[in-house]
Amino acid sequence: MTKSLLKSIVLIVASSITILSCNNQKQDKMKTDDTVLTEIFLKGEKGSEDLFTGNAYNIGLVDADSTLTTAVGNVYFEPGARSNWHSHPAGQILIITDGVGYHQIEGKEIEIIKKGSVVKCPPNVRHWHGASADVGLQQLYIVPNTEKGIVNWNEAVTDEIYNSASKFQ
Amino acid sequence: MTKSLLKSIVLIVASSITILSCNNQKQDKMKTDDTVLTEIFLKGEKGSEDLFTGNAYNIGLVDADSTLTTAVGNVYFEPGARSNWHSHPAGQILIITDGVGYHQIEGKEIEIIKKGSVVKCPPNVRHWHGASADVGLQQLYIVPNTEKGIVNWNEAVTDEIYNSASKFQ
């Protein structure tokens, strides 16, 4: 092999490696974008295992007071994590800012919730909510009319119920 | 110039062009990421020029009703856009999900608000809010206790007041 041919081969290989690594970088970024959820707020504190199954992190954004009478916060649910059954004396609103999850009002079918979803739960109605099995959930909650109380916690959501959600996807 | 030298030069130039375009793509994406805001909801309807200066788009997420008594929506303010002065009979909460903007309660200094910011405005106090001059704002609003009324609109925010915000950045 002549020196010139060898030089040409080296440069062609170098160009190919550069082109390939350029493409791979773009693909890795897209793959990362698919699974990493947007974080708008600090993560907050891990929810008690008495109130949640799996890892859920809550940060309070607006504390209930006598003027605005509204509590607001964000919960990040890791995949598989969910709240226990619970109810709110004045109801609750959920705003989903990223990810995929489930919400169920007692007696009704599990609904799939995702980025952009808005959920309303009436007063004194038992419900639960959390992330899907594979993808986490970023969820804002709004509890209105807090002078009536904020939340009443009940039992954990069984795996049987939680796993049945997959049939709704 | 020999053929082999010419061939080498062509290949070096080709490699250089590939490497440079690869870097530029990464920079363009980063530049785009700096200025394109996350969209969680549909854009909604353009706000009336009687109520806003510049382009602001509102989508209602939760309509006021007698059960939850809370109105929730999202406003996307383009750079330079802001609401008129206005007040809420029961106050208002703002949750900023992306971008940079301004909020001012009458008589107080303009505050800079950005992704993750939480703003509380007391009942019957005049205020205005909107995007910064260069970057848009994605803003959720929560209006509690809607049985007292939702909003009372007033005059436009002057350029003099709006432009004075830049000194707080």
C-alpha cells in the first residue's frame, strides 16, 4: 500500500467516525429527552410510607391561610409510586405538568393522566393518584376552601388495583 | 501539487467541515433551548387589546363553579406582553412554569418572576404581570373563592412603568 493511499484511508476513516459520532449525539439527546421529566420546582420531601406506596416527593408552594384559603404544591411520583386512598373535604384539582400517571375516583374506572391533563375530584370522594409503572409523574395539586379541611388519608392502593391500570393504556 | 497531496487536502477539508457543522448543530440546539419555552397546554385565545398590551394567549383549565369555587388557567405572554392593571376580589396565585417575567403590586417594586416562581396577590389589590422584554412567560393562574368575583380590569401599564422593570434584573 502506498503512503498516499494509506493517508487517504486514515482521513476517510476519521471523517466517518466524526459523522457517526455527530449523529449518535443527537440520538442520545432525544433518547434522554424521552425519559427525563421536566423539573419546574425543587423536589421536596419524600412522602411517608404510611401515605404513599413507592417514592413520591412533595414540595409545598402555597400554604393554606385565611386569606387565599388555597393550598398548592407539587408532587413528583417515581414510576410505580402512588398515594394511598384519600379524600378532601372541599375537593381537589390536579394539573399534570409532565410524565404519565393514573387517577381513580372510587367506583369509577382508572383514568390515564399525562402532561397537560387537568383532574377535578369532588369534595369527600375517595380517590388515589400516582405515576404509571414505567414513567414518572410531575403533578401540581390545588386544594381549595381549606377552612373545611385539607385531606383525610385512608389505606394503601393494592398492587391488584394499581396493576389493573395498565389495561387502560 | 501531487495528486496524493491534493487528495489529502480535500479529505482534511471535508473532515473539518463535518466537525464544524457538528459543533454548530449542538450550539444551535442550545441556543434554541434557551429561547423556546416549554408548552404544557394548548396556547388558547389571544387576549383582547383592551385588557393586554402585546400578545398574550389564555386557555381556561378549570372554570369557576359552585363546588370547587376556583378558576385555573394558563397564559403565555410573548416577550414584551403584559396584562393591564387589574384586581381580584378574592386574590390570585400565579405559578410560573417557564420563561422570565415581571409582577408588580401597586405601590411596591416590580419583582422578577421566572420558572418555579410562586406569586400571591391579596384580595382587591391592583397588580399587573407579564413577560420580560426579551423572553416570554408561561404562567398558571389560580383564582380562589370565585363566588366573590373573578377579576376587575383597569388601565394599561405604561411603557414607562414596564421599561423600568429592566433595572430590577
